[in-house]
Amino acid sequence: MVPERRRPPEASSKSSCSMMSESPRNRKPDLPFAPFDSTNLWCGDRHGRSFLEFSPPLVTQSSGLFGPDRETKSKKQHEPSPVDDPVMDWNPRLMLSNLSFLEQKIHQVQDIVRSIISHEDQFLDQANELAAQQQLVTADLTYIIIQLISTAGTLLPDIKNALLSTNPAVGRPGSNQKQHEILPVEVAKASQYDSLIKDLNSCGGKEDELIKCSNNSGVEASEPIPIEDHDTKDNDDGMDGENLPPGSYEVLQLEEEEILAPHTHFCLICGKGFKRDANLRMHMRGHGDEYKSPAALAKPSKEASIEPQPLRRYSCPFVGCKRNKEHKKFQPLKTILCVKNHYKRSHCDKSYTCSRCRTKKFSIIADLKTHEKHCGRDKWICSCGTTFSRKDKLFGHVALFQGHAPAIPMDDAKVLVTSDKAQVSEASSGMPGNMGYNFSGNTSLDAQSPDIKGVDDGHGCFSPMTLDACNIWGLAEFPHSAYEVSESTFSFLATGSCSSIQRNGEN
Amino acid sequence: MERAPQQSSDSILATFSVDLLIQILDRVADSRDRKSWRQVCRGFLHAEALRRLSLRVLRLEALQGLLRRYAACLERLDLSACPSLDDHALAAALASGAGLWRLRSINLSRASGVGWRGLAALAKACPHLEAVDLSHCVGVGDREAASLAAAAGLRDLWLDKCLGLTDVGLAKVAVGCPALEMLGIKWCLEISDIGIELLAKKCQNLRVLDISYLKITNRSLQFVSSLRKLEDLSMVGCSHINDEGLQFLNNGSNSLQTVDVSRCENVTSSGLISVIEGHKYLQDLNIGDCFPELAPLFLSKLNYLRDSLTVLKLDGFQVFAPSLKIIGLNCRNLVEIGLSKCKWVTDEGVSELVAGCVNLTTIDLTCCHLLTNKALVAIGDKCKNLTCLQLESCKLITDNGLDCIGTCCSNLEEIDLTDCTMTNAAMKYLSRCSELTVLKLGLCDKVSDEGLVHIASNCKKLRVLDLYRCFEVTDDGLAAIATGCKRIKNLNLCYCTRITDLGLKHLSCLEDLHDLELRGVHCVTSLGITAIANGCQHLTELDLKHCHLVDDAGLFALGQYTKNLRQANLSYCQVSSMGLCNLLGSLKCLQDVKLVHLTQVPVEGFESALRASGGRLKKLKLLTGLRHLLSPGLIQMLQARGCRIRWVDKPLNLVP
């Protein structure tokens, strides 16, 4: 297959070479796009450069020039290679006979054209004769083209296969420049075959139009599209016929399997699901020509705004659900997405658990993701356990219910602070020894410190700070306090006079 | 010696039963007499313990023992003088006084070491708790509020400047204590409209609400206006509140009597008019520093409050004579008027005012520079019940003006003559006011000993005497004061440079002296300080800045005797490390100490002295230079115990 692909350029170059001798004479500066000159013009241009010099823009231009290519193809068919291709299911013998017939026909046209050239001066006088000659050539060429196309039509699947097989080669660094150039030509050809055949068929025997068509397509690749546009309008009209009568809506009930399929875009005809709308639209083409038009393939937004869509509502397949059409107070779902979300949220297991809070579960992964965005930010918690993302909501809740109050989460920061404090006090309690002071006042107070400890143990939570408490009592007592007995020391008593202190001590 | 009184007390107890003793005790009102009672014998002490309802603890170490003794009957406990109180101390104390069943009120103001554990223990131990004061405990937040909320019977709660308190904490309190009647959340800057809304919904019994300086908007007032029992609303400095908010108070659905909207920048006359219209029985209106000029409509609306309004404060307004006349006509029952820093207050205006408001007892005319003796004559003529007169910076007033006041206003208790050109003659006139308790003579440099002798001769009840920069005052003057005014509590002698140790020796007989300022009295030495320390053992604040002659001996005396000293300024004194260590180590109540430019104290001295203070300090002022010389561990320890260190960078200036 691949070797065969490589052949056409060589063949075409041969053909162009064969025609080259006439081209300089044939060319008329004032009529560059004259029907008969088109091929020659192309050949002359092409001759001026080597193949390697071809730049991409020219490639696209050349893609439309299937006239000469067809010739090359007809020529290539003389070579015996196609037979060994297993994919092709056409009759090579029939093809061969066709091609040889075409060859004869081409020779005839060549002769006519030669005769025109040789009698060029005479024709200047006899315009009628020239016109007749031209008409003859046109008719012959038309016939050739039709034959060629019908012959090539049998090759169509082959071309597609060839494209698929050769495409990877395009990107290869060492790939042949020629091949690179040729492939687009054939791609364009393949895409245009359909339309071209259609055009030719519809045009029938009207030669002028045909020439025009072939000419146009030969010169500009973009030309065929307006013709297709004409077709789309017809298709659109045809689609209108499928619309439902307005006023009542149509209830559609998808099956569970469809709903749970991992897709969001569903074919309204067969129910097949797709991840992307574009894919669905491509799929829709398979349901008929009316879906093939560019308008149908285009994004649906424009279309929707122009034409009012029929009311279509959806029913949940779960019997007994309010969203099920059997329900008394049936409330239909608006879109297929609604159906999907409703069914999953209401009738399916919640299999997605938030990894952070490990309590919230969801059946739809998007819900989980939404939750995860806010999980942990629900810092507004009520004493009843309800969480809120906003403070005012929590306070509204608290105001509404008797006995509810905002909850304060146990923050670890405070625990850290207290432990720091304890450490600091530890450091400071070690200080008096370093300073060498004698804190004799500790003696009277030592008796009390076990009490404090006892209290601390009873309360539990105070135990880490016991050191701190001792510190307050025991630290930095100066000798003066030795004769103070804490039991009977009244802070509001005068502490100055010795007599009162003695009396206190006695008490 | 010990046994004899014991026996005699037994014999007394044999005749007087405890019931009788209590009956007698109930008739002993004075705290000093009660103190003597306590010292009689064990039986008397016991009887007193049974009748003791309130207790103010000055030193933390005594708390446990005191509670053990008094727990049974105690209803009010004041721990605001023990700033080093923390959770353990509180919990230990509560455990020792296990039966604090009657405790209704506790004051923990400035006890910044108390956390949620302590408060939870408190709420658990005292089921009848009704009032808690946690103001200025800057560490109190939502968790502490939640602990407090367990005390469901709470009626009064003061949380001023609890900086950590948010809407959540407020909601906790609002839900937990629905019986709340008084609530102060001044300076709790985190509280917003949402919190106030919930509070208003949950605590319908609120009578007194202080929401000053909060960042609340008009929306809060909408909910506050629904509090039917609200009587007192303070919203000083709520800059987000404007007239629209005050219009919510127009409906008169609450029973407001006191409204304070001073310093609310966006409040104008029209907002106040709506308040007045809504509340016919408004008694107290403070609109100081709101807007510059009084609108005539507002003044005429005061007529609505003709019978009720007793207090009107107009600080910082432009008040012309006609305005004062209208006020005088409309507010016949006015008892107190504040015209501090009002412009254009003239003699004429004051005359018109007092002509209408004869019941005025308190008149604040601070910085009304235009006033002369005529105004004083008018006041003396009309306001026979005057008790308080503020005349600071009224420089046109002379001695003769006070003649009238002294003769006519015999009930005068408080007069501020700071920066007025008074002489000894004025003191003579003032000495007729035997009820005088507060006398401020700062910057009256013509007042001398003679004047003080006049004062001392008759003003026995004087409690506060301010002689700031009265250069003429000498030791003799102080001797007179010390003999005549035995109850002086606050004495300011700053820059009275002629005072020496002898004067202080005279002062040492003032047993009630709490606050003594000797800044810049550079003749004073340690001898004088020792005398003061020995005699004035209730001293809580002492300023010795620039007393260059005071050395370690003075500090030793202070450390030994003034056990209640809480604030001390020792900057520029010639003290050494030893004295400083002794002072900081032995004074258990010392919270606030200023130690700038102690040139004799090396870094090690500061280090050891501050360590000796054992983390009791709450405020400390030091030179910036020490910041990096002191060990980081020490600074860290101090700060962890709630000490705020102010680093100052001043050049050493020996001349004050």
C-alpha cells in the first residue's frame, strides 16, 4: 500500500513533463484561468520548481487540483501493483478496461487540442469553429471526469484505509518530503469525493455548470462548501418535521443503566451517552443525513435561540418517587442532568466519603468536591452538633432553639501555651538556687503545698501546672516573711507592729 | 501576756452569747473598729467571721486561709488586688473554702491569669453566683465566657476589655445566663451586630448595657431597642452609629433612664431628638464630644424631659448664653451639668443656667476660660446644695470668687482649682467647707503653708489633696495637714521642692495614706522614706522619681513595712542591686514598677531583682538598652506571666 502511495507524485511529474512541451505555447497571459489552460498552467508552475521546494500553502492549493492527479491515477493504474492489496474488493480487470478506455478518450482530446493549437491563427478568424471545438473538448472532458470519478469511487474505502495507515508516517522526521506533500492532496480528495459526486449527479448533463463546478473545485478548495450550505437548508426543513407540537411536554424516562452510565450527554434517539456534547453531535450523524449538516454539527446554542425547542421533561425511573411519572403529584425533571443527579442523590448509595471529616458521604463526586472545598471551614458549630459555614446562620439557629449555644472547639493552642508557661516557671523556679538567696519563708508554706497538689489531683486538669502553683507560694520569700504565719495573716490587718504579729502567731 | 487575754475573752464569751456578740457587731460599722473587734479574742473573731459578708483580699498568699475561715457566710469576694491569681490559686482557694454556697459576687478584675479552668471551677463551686467582674482581664475569651455561662443565675457580668471575647463567647453567656440584668462589654472589639442581636433576643431582662467602643452599627440598636427593661445604655465612642440607629430608640418600648452617646462622632441633634421623644423619663444624658453645636430644636425638646432629667453632660460643645438659658428653663431638676471644655461659656450663661437649675450639686466648668468671679457668685447664690465644682484652668477666677462659694456652699465636698491663680486667702474661704474631701491645688504656686493651715483647721474629712508644683509648701504645711486631716488617702507633692524628710516624718502619722507622689522632691532621703514606710503601711502607690537621695535603706524599709505597695516609680534613684532585689523580692503585691536610669544598678542587679519578683509584675518600665542585656529567658518568663514591659529610650536627665 505504502509503495503505491509514493507513486503518484512521480507519475504526475511524468505527466506534467509529457505536457510540458505544449505549456509555454498554450499559456495566455490574459486568460490565466481559462478552462483549458488550468492544467497546463499548473504543470508549468510546477515545472518551474523542484518538489522539495514546495511550501505548505501551495500544498493546499494543489489539493484542489485533482484534474492532473486524476490523470496520474489513471496512469498509475497501468502498473500492476494494486492487485496484491488484500483490502481492495474491486475488480482490477474491469478497472483496467475502464482506464484504457479513458486513456483512449484522453488521447482523442489531446489530438483535438493539438489541432486547435496548430490552427490557432485560423481560429482567430473563425470563432464559430473554435467554439465548436471547445465544446467538443468540454464534452469529452466531462465524460472523462465522470468516468474517472465513478472508477475512483470504487477505490474510496481504500483511500480511507490508506490515510489511516500513512498518517503516522507524516510526523516521522525521516519521512519523505514528497509523501508529506502528497498526503493532504488525497485527504482533500477524499473529503470532496462525496460532494463532488453529488454535484455531478445533480447537475446531470448541464455541461456549462459542470465545467464551472469542476473548474471551481479545481482552482479553489473552499468553493464546494457554499454548495453544501445549500443542502443544509433543505436538511433543516426536513428536521422541522420531527418537532413536537408545542403546548404539551413530552415525558422521557431513562432507564437506570443509562442514568448511571458515566456520561452526561445522551442521544435522544438511541440513548447512548457521551462525555462531551461534540462527541454526541458526531454520533448524531449516524442517525441520518439531517444531522450531518454543519448547523446540526455546530454548537447548539445558536440554534436554540432561533428555534423554540419542544418542551421535554424527564421522569425518574424509581417507582414511588415524586419525580416518577406514575406519582400523583408528579414533578418532572427538567434536564437529563437533573435526572442523573436526582437519581444518584435520592436512590443510590452514597459511596464517596470525605477523606477529611470522614462523616459526610455523597453519591455524586462533584458534591464531594464541593464539600471538600468547604470541609473544615464549617467552623460555626452549634452545641447540638449542627455545623454552619456562616456565623449569622449559626446565630440564627441559636436564636431559634431554646438551649442551643455556639460550641467552642477545643483548640490545642491553649494547651500549648499552658505547657510553655509551666516550662517557664520551671526555669524560674530553678533560679533562686543560682542566686544563692535563702528563702526561709518556705517552711511555713510547705505544709500547704501538698494541699494544693491534692486539689490539683482532684480536679485533674490542673496537674500540669502544679509546679506553677508551688512557685507562687514558695518563690522569693525574703527573711522578713519568716515570722508571718499564713494561717492567721489578715491582709487587711496592720502588719507593722510586732505586738499584733505576735498575737496573730498565737492564734 | 498571752494567756491573760485568752481567759478574759473566755469570761466575756461566758456572759455574751454568739448571738449577742453578733448583735453588737452589727452596730459596729467602721472597718477600723471591726479590725479592733477582730483582735479582741478568738470568740470575737469567730463572731465576726459569722457576720462577714464581703472580703477584699489584698495578698494572694492569705486567700486560702481567709476563705477557710469565712467561706460559710461570705457573699462578696474581691480578688481584684491579686493580679497574680491564676487557675490553680483560684481552684485551690475554692477547694479550701468548700462551702462557698452563699457567694453571690466575685470581683476578678485585672486577674489576667485566670482562665477557663478556674472560672469553670468557680461556677461549679458557687451555685448562687450572681455577679462576676472580669473587666480588664485581657486574656479572657470565648472559652472563659463559656465556663462562666455555667453559672445560670448570673445577673451582673462585667467583661470590659476582655479582648479575646467574640460573638461566640457572648452567645454562650447570653444562652447560659438568661437572667442577665447588667452586662458590660466595653472594649470587646471582636463583638459585632450578630452577637448583640442574639444577646437582645436571649436576655430580655437586661437593665444595664455597656457597649462602648464596639464596632457595632445601627442594626445593633434595632435589637437593643427591643429590650423592654433596659434602663441604662452606654455606647461611648461607637463611631458606626448615627442618627438612623438612634431612631430605633424612638419607639419608647424600653424604659431607658440613662443614655451615654458621648464621642459618637456621627450622632447629631436629630438623633438625640428621637431618643428624647421616645423616652419621657430620661434622667441622665451624656452627649459630650458628639457634634460641635447645639441645635435650637434639640434644646427646646429638652422640655419633654422637664421633670425627669437630672444629669446633662455637654462636654466640648459650643454653648452660648442663650443655650444655657434654655437649658435652665427646661431642666429645672438638673442635678449635674458637665460643661467641660465648652467654648463660649460666659458668666451670663452660667447665671442664666443656675437661675433655673437651683438643685445643681455638680458643676463641671473645666477649661471654661471666660468665666470670672461673677459666675461663682451666681453659683454660690443659687446652688446651695453644691457638692462638686470643677474649675480647672479658669484663670480669671480670683480669691474673692471663692469667698461666696465658701460661705454659701457649705456642703462642698470636691473642688478642683488646678491652674487657677489662687492664694492663701482662697484657702481661708474654702476652709469653711467642713465637708471637703477632695481639694486640687495643682500649679497654684501662691498657696503656701498658711493656706494649708487654714485647710487643716477645718477640713477634717479631706481625702485627696493635690499640691502638684506648689513650690511654697514646706514641712510646716505638711505638719498642719498631718495633724488636721488625718484621713488623707491621696497626697500629691510632686515638685514641692522645699519639702524634706521632716515633712515626711509628719506625714507618717497618716495611716490611711494610700497614694503618695514625691516626684522631684529632691531633698528627701531614705530617712523620710523609712518614716513613711513605717507609718503609712497601707501605701499602695509611691512615686519617687528623681528623688536622687533615696538609696537602698529606703527600699529596705519599704520592702519590710509597706506590704501592700502595688505601684512604685524608682526611676533616677540612687539605689543599688541589693535594695532593688530586696524590694522586688519581698513585696508580694507589687505589680507596676518603673526602673528607668538606675545608674547604680548593673545588669546583673536588674536580672536578679526581676527574677526575685517571681513573675508577679504586670507592668515594667525599663531602659531600651537593657533589652538585649537582660537574659531572654527572664524576659520570656516575665511576659509569660502577663507582664507588659515598656522600653523607654530617654537621655539621662538629672534635673527634673
